[in-house]
Amino acid sequence: MLRAQADGFQTLGSPDEAAWAELVVFALPDAAHALACPPYLTAMADGSVAGFLHGFSVHFGLVTPPDRIGCALVAPKGPGTALRERYEQGTGIPCLLAVHAQAALVDHTRRVAHRWADAIGCARAGIVETSFKDETETDLFGEQAVLCGGLLALIRAAYETLVEAGYPPLLAYTECCHEVKQIGDLICERGLAGMAQAISPTARFGAMEASARLDDGALRTQMRALLRSVQDGSFAARLSRDAEKGSPALRTFENALERHPMEHQGERLRAMLPWLRVPNQSRSNADAADTQ
């Protein structure tokens, strides 16, 4: 709440104040929904709309919106910082949109959701309609298999392989981590084939051989296991249990990342690139603001 006030947002003093709103957006971490959302959902007026940025808590039953209100999902496909930057530039990033409501409220809820998506700039880029289920399960899988978990594991393993072989750590970091953005930008702008056409013939040949070698049966088995864990709710259950205990597993993971030698190499490289510098705010300070 303190962080929202510092950023200039008008915060609700009590759940009863949600009664006047046509749309109440729950922009909170998934693990906080079960505790924070129900009082506001109960207070909301008939026909109003509860908005979510991710379908997790509704799909897995952590919150159950009453039938007398609509439930909408607007999920920008990118971080909040990028969403705001594009908005200020007069553009936007695509979003997924879903409706979860009784038949009588579906059309109204969809109209409210489209107005919401338009207001944050997503309509300038594209709105893709989906369901709470599909958004939740594909988002969780994508984060784990590629965007966060998979990419992190691949970068870390490649860095450690080079360092173990005697190569300079800064060189290893530059090759295995820093250049990921350039390739990611090419894929985003041109697709996989366009990326391959933009890189050197040597890089293309290496991509051909390495992708076939890394994409083996073991990788596909792990991918399917990750997806099953999302689909059957066991990932959601583990997340909830860890959150109830104060997130000890997550803290251990974050601390290990902070202590990894790669972090020092990243600091060295970013010091050479002043345009990459961002305000330095410790995680503990950010967490304190989020939890008050």
C-alpha cells in the first residue's frame, strides 16, 4: 500500500469503498490473492467487474468471484516497465484478454475488459482473446520452460562450462548472457527463421547442430513433466505452501542467484555500458514496500 501511495495511486481505505467502482483491478502477486481479494469481491456492486492480470488465482480456485459480478483478465505480454514505456511512447504491447462470468454478464464484462486494455495501450498493439485456463497454463509453462527457468538454466550451465574449461569469466558472461538480448530482439522482430537469416553462416550452422543435439528425448520429457505439474495443480499447491511459510524456498533460490559469480561479471560489464544502468534498489527495500 505504501508503494502504491508513493507512486501516486489512490488506494482503497476499506473493502466497502469498492462498491462504487465499475472495475476493480487486483494487481497483486498471485500468492496474495486468497487473503486480499475476498473482502473486496464481496463488497463489489452487482454487475461490476473484477480485473486480474493473470488467471492463476481464479483458475486454481484460490479466489471465487461471486456470480453477481463479472471477472475479466487483461494480461499484457511483457513486464510492467515495458508496458508503461510503450504507452508513454504512444505505442503498446499485445495482451491476452479473457472473460469469466455468468451468461448475462459476459458481454458487459468483455466490453469493460476491452476498455481497460485500450486504456493501458494494449489495443495499439493487439488484443488476443483466450480463456482463464489457457492463459494461466501456457503462461506458467512458458515462464518455467523457456522465459525464466529454461533460459536461466541454459545461461548458467553454459557460463559454468566455459569457466570450468579455463576461459575468462567476463568473456563467458558476455557470450552466454549479455548477447541473449540481441538474439531475443531478433526473434521478437523477425521470428526464428528471420533470426537465423540475420546471423552469420557460422552461427547458423552451429545453431543447426546444437539445437538438434540439445533438443533430445530427455529435454522433451522434462518439458512434459513441467506442463503436467501446471495442469494438475501441483505447481500451484507448491507455490501456495511456500508462500504460507514465508517463501523460504524462493528466498533460497534468490540468494543463490545473488551469490553466483556471474553476478559480479554482469556488474563489470554493465559498468562499461552506462545506458544499461538502472536505479539501485535492494530487493529487501522493494519487498518492504510491497508488503505494507
